[in-house]
Amino acid sequence: MNNIALNEQVQHEIDKVSEVASYLWRREWAERNGGNISVDLTEIFGELPTDLSVFPHCQLQSVGEFRFPAESAGHIFFVKGTGERIRELNEPDKAGCVLRIDDQAEGYHILWGGRQQDNYSPTSEFISHVEIIMDKQQRGMADRCVVHTHPLELIILSHHPDYAHNDELYTQMCWQMLPEVRAFVPKGIGIVPYCMPGSQAIADGTTEKLRNHDVAIWEKHGAVATGVDALQAFDFIDVANKGAKLFLGCLSAGFMPEGVSDEDMQNLKETFKL
């Protein structure tokens, strides 16, 4: 399999993915092949060879209408491979690949990585990642990266019957535990009701929640955030999880936390122009 040369900017973005992957693994947020990261490299990739036929082309194995958005044609992504472990992204050419979605948005060419295998496949959640990023870009946002992981305390809180189905209450509890959560997760947390991983339902639900929230919780499963790069997307989840962790710690200690007062929350909102 041919391997295209990556420029310095592209390599830097992939290095950020490797860095974040190491954080997720050390946090126990990425068991086995759990969790995924993808980043849109289109704007920084540079020129492509005129003839892409020298690179392996894979037809998308879509289910029903679940396929790449038409506007994603020609976009270039780095993405973790199906079945690969987050911890293996310290070697991104093995645990991931750079691919270009073809001009018909019906398949992709593998340009780099992928263990040098012609039939290498991105994660089964890749279509949903593309859908999320295309939606962000169509709305004029600079987000180019999607991080999905399994943060322990955010998942635990999504099992709590008082919070699991209420975006506002779930968000408020996390916000009130620490001023930084209110400041650095300003749009809060939206909850996607439990549904099959990799499905159109979870893709659509996540896209919708991330239009108005910084973090989307997949009920009883995990969390998703976007950012300009992998580090920013990770930060949203990391800070949100701190709020959930503090709240659950208080419950474990046998008391309901008082939380930052509504007045102080309003002061934070005004001070940070949230």
C-alpha cells in the first residue's frame, strides 16, 4: 500500500490525538477498543496526487440511509481504526489511518497508515463523527475534531434516575460543584437517550445535542465532545467529568452537596461572559 507524506501541520494534529489517547487510557476511560477520535485535516492537508487510484479504495458498508453526508465528499480525516485500542494510538499509523472521502461520498481512499493493509477500516462510529463535524462546519464553527470516550463519573451519573433524562438538572449539578465547570463547559451537557452504538439514531441525537451543548452524554455508555483539535474536545469532557465526580463523591460521603449558590453562578456567568 502506498503511503502519502504528511506535512508538519498534519503530523502535529495527529500528535495531539496520540496525546489525548494516552490521557483516556490512563484515566480508564477506554477499555479494550472503547472510544474513538477523528479529526478533519482537509484545510491543512495540502495538495493531493492527481491520480488517487494508487491508494486503496474502500466502498462504504452503509446500512439503509446511514452514509456519509454529501457535503463531506473530498474531506480528509485521521481516524482510529475499527477494533483498535486507544492505547495503541501512540503508533497512529497502526491504530489509525488518514483517509479521503471520495467525490461521491460513497467510500474512501486510505492515504496513510492503516497497518499498511488495503482493506483497513475506520471505526464503525466514523460516519457519525463525520455527520457531527459537517454539522458544526455548516454552522460556521471551527470544530474539526470529535472525541468519544467512556468517562466513569459522567456515565455513573447517567444511570441516576433523577438526572439521566434531564439535561438542565444534569448540567446544573455538574456546574454547581466547581466554578471551573461553569466557566469551561459554558453550554452545558446534553443527554442522548440510550440507543445502539454506531446507529443513525445515536448519530442524529449526538449531532442535535452538540448544537446547544459542549458535551453530549450517551446514556449508560459514554460522552462525546468536539473542538478545534483533540485537546480542546478532551478538555470539555475532562472538566465536565470533574463536576460529576465531585457530586458522586459527596453522595458517597453520605450528604447532598450544597453547591455553588445561584447568585455566585450568576456572577460567574457575568464575569466570564458565558
